[in-house]
Amino acid sequence: MASFTCSASDLHAILGTNSNSTAAAEYICNNFNAVAKKFIDISYAVDNTYLLFSAYLVFAMQLGFAMLCAGSVRAKNTMNIMLTNVLDAATGGIFFYIFGFALAYGTPSNGFIGKHFFGLSDFPSQSFDYGFFLYQWAFAIAAAGITSGSIAERTQFVSYLIYSSFLTGLVYPIVAHWFWSSDGWGSPVRSENLLFGSGVIDFAGCGVVHLVGAVAGFWGAFIEGPRIGRFDHEGRVVSMRGHSGTLVVMGTFLLWFGWYGFNPGSFLTILKAYESGNSYGQWSAIGRTAVTTTLAGCTAALTTLFGKRMQTGHWNVTDVCNGLLGGFAAITAGCSVVDPWAAVICGFVAAWVLIGCNMLAENFHYDDPLEAAQLHGGCGTWGIIFTALFAKKQYVMEVYGGSPDRPYGLFLGGGGRLLGAHCVQIVAIVVWVSVTMGTLFFILHKMKLLRTSAEEEMAGLDLTSHGGVAYEYHDQLELHSKKQYEFQTSRVPNTRRPKIGITYGDECEHPKPHPEPYLKGLEALKASKDHTFVFEDSVSGIKAGVAAGMPVIGLSTRNPEHLLMGAKPTFLIKDYDDPKLWAALEELDKSGSH
């Protein structure tokens, strides 16, 4: 904010040199300076309020991401993924307070790592206030949340605590220091020795937030391997849909809302005039940034809608939501320095990048339940490159200042130096996060602290790690199944009592019936095919159980009996209370082969 001053000597020439004019000049200046000081105080208060409001918006994205995660996993893992999102925020808060903020913004420091403000000592300072800490903490836990989505549904709870602390306390802050601190080697606001003469324009974190979280999540998911049943024994993809499209949509809208703090809020202040005119200032740039963010997301959503329709023949709401978020992730780096028309291009390409990354992931048998590595990594990388191609000179100068010959977008005549700096950023982040987080996940894997057992994964992490399930109807179903099992098996002689395996047809959708989930279930039960029954209520599930060589009891609770009979179940019953159930089990037991 520009300062306002008044000098009595400046007024003497106007008012004259007698004592009355001198007193008048001093009186006028004293009052003017008092008003100017009040105005500056008010401007600081407005800027800090804007920053705090933006921090609250970014933090609200945690709720959106928690809902997105919950809807994207199966019902039996809902409480687990929700708790990990809560702990990302809580653990991240403590470790970012003790270590993270200092390593990121502890100036004066060197180009690699910060050295001051550990535990917020000597805080607030001349450079930072508490609102800035809160805002940066919200960014740090966003990166940790991305990683948790990649390793969902098969990860031990203790490993979440370990990786989240390490990521928010060390890995993320050092990257933030490189590109956002005034001392960082890749920062665009360094006073001298800018990387390629420009530094890296990563305004709100395509690289610092999205790529960091994506690379960390990639290594976690890669080292763990895919979820049980994600690919069959022939390598075919098995769709494992999330249990609630409603939660996915609600989470997406909350993330959309929060992105208006994530991107426009990264200006940090609002009351700053630009040289273009009194009516044009940072407030205008903030509005433009909100528009570019909106257009990129909307374009990506529509492109994904029609792109996936051509690919699969369906209008899939989850795909559209992910496409929308991919557009937001891609525009994050350049949202403040590109025109709205360029944001449309950004969103269009981001959608195809996401579709392509998902196809590659399936081909290489990489399993990411939320497509987090593909979305934030693929679209984030595209966003870094996009900014180097389309950054407008006027906007770059307004936001970052510097010399008139500062590099800007290659496609707008700014040369290739900005693109070179951005390529360096991509390589640096991938190498740093791979060395740190990849090593951590590998150590956890070797210590058997990373992946859950097959039994726990099949049963669901809610039941095995958190003492229950998320929804009441699942509690009732589990209790009902248990009572049926105890009642039926109590009438079978102990020497011949069978084990009964129950799988639910809504947990896996098989493009082609195959036995893999049921064979994995046998492995978890430590049972043989001859002494395990499968209960299924879908045609594809019955066919898969038959293909596994196991006796299948069909349940006509969701589908007509004539459809289920076409799948050739061993027996067909109406529900668990059907009297035919006992007769079916007794007949199978007497047959001698089961």
C-alpha cells in the first residue's frame, strides 16, 4: 500500500512565511498524516481479513475432499478414509507449526531451506502475520490429502500418521521454500539471480501442492500394489465403483467453492493499485483469476463428459467431477497471469490429459481409487507447462514486477526461458518427492506397516480397524448374516460344518465374470472351494462364483428369479430368512463334494 505524507515546508510556498501560515501548515499536515495513518491501518486490516477469509475457504476444501474420498471408496472403508482426512489436518497442523512453516518461509535463509520461525518463534514478524501461517497450513494439508486418496482402501492406519507428518513437516515445506519463499532458488520474487531470468510462475501450486501430493501418492500406491480384485487373473480391469455418487458431487461442489480461496486468495492482499489506472488494481486481477479458474474447470468438465461418453457409452457423474477438478488443478499455476480465453484451452487439454493418464494407469495395472495421482499429477504438470506457454506480459509484470524484459509466455512472444524454468521445476519436484516419500513408503513396506492383510482388506477397514461400519443398514446386514450363519451351521455336525463366504454384488462390477474376488476371499478365509459357499444377488456375481468352481446360492433380493436362474446358481432363495436356505446347505453338505 502506498504511503501518504505531508510536509509543512511544502505548504509554506503556498500559505506564505508568517507565523500564522506556518501554524496552519503544521496543523494541516498533522491532521493529514493522522488520516493517512488511519487509512494505512484500515488497508492492512482489509488485506488481513481478505487473507483470513481465503484461508477459511481453502480449509473448507478439506471437507469437500473428505466427502469426495468417502463417495469414491466402497462403503466398508468410509470411516477409514474420513478419519484419515481429519488426521491429515490435525497432524499437519502440529508438524507445520513446529517445523513446516519455518522450513518453508523462515527468512533470511538460503535457496534450499528456511531457517527461522520454528514453532512460530519471533512471530508475528515484519514480514508475516498469523493469517499467513494459517493460509499456508491449509495448503500444506491439501497436499497430504491428495496422497491419502491414492492409497485408500488397503493401507494400515499407522502409516497414514507417519507419512502425513513427514510430508507436511519436511517434504512439502522445502518445495514451498524453493518456489514461493523470497529466498528460494526457483522463486519468481527473488531480488536477484532469478532462474532463467524469470523464476517459476506457480501462482497457487500446480507443482508445489498438486504435483507434490500426486508423486507421493503414486509411490505409495505403486509400492502397495492394486486392491484385491481390481484386476483379474488375466489382467483385465475390474471396475470397483465408489458407493455414493451423491457424496462425490457434494464434495466436488465444496472443492469448487474452496478453489476461490485457493487461487484468487494467493494474491494475499487486495488493496493494491496498479499503474494502469486508479480504477484498476489487484482487486481486478483477483476477479480475473476467479474467472479463469471457473472457465478452466467448466471446460474440463464438459470435455470429460463427452470424451468419456465416446469412450464408454455412458454419462458418468464421477468422471465429470474428476474432469472438473482436473481443470481446476491445471489452471492453478497460471490463473493470475493468463486471459480467460487461454483458461478455456487449459481446461480442454486437462480433460484429455486426465483421460489419457487413466488409460495408462489401467494398462500398467496401477490402482488409485480416487485417480488422485493421474488428476493432480497429470493435470498439474500440464498446468505448469501451460503457464509457460500462455502467461501474458502485462499480467506477469503486475503480479511479480521486475525488469521490462522479464520472460513471459512462449506462445505470446515471451521466448522459451520461462518454459525452461518450469521444466526444471517439474524435474526437481519429481526427484525430491520420489527420493523422500518413495523411500519412506518402501521402508514402511519392508517393515510391514504399509498394507493391511488380505483378511482385513476383504472385510473392510471400517470393521477391522475402527470397530464398526459407517451406515446403519450395513450394521443390520452384518448382524443378520451372522445370525443366519450361526443358526444354520449350528445344525450341521461339527465334523462336517462348512465355512460360508459371503460377498456383496455391489462392491465389484465385472466387465466379464471372473473368479478372482472369490478366490481371494478363499485365501482370506484360509478355506477350500469345497467347503465355502458364495451368496450373490447379481447375475455377474453368480457367474463369477460359478466360474470359481464354488457352490453359489443366489439371492433374489434385487433381481428377478428368472434372470438369476439364467446364471445357473446352485440354489436360489428369496432372502436370508428363506426356509430353502437350510435345505440348500444341508443338501450341499450331504453331497459329499462340498
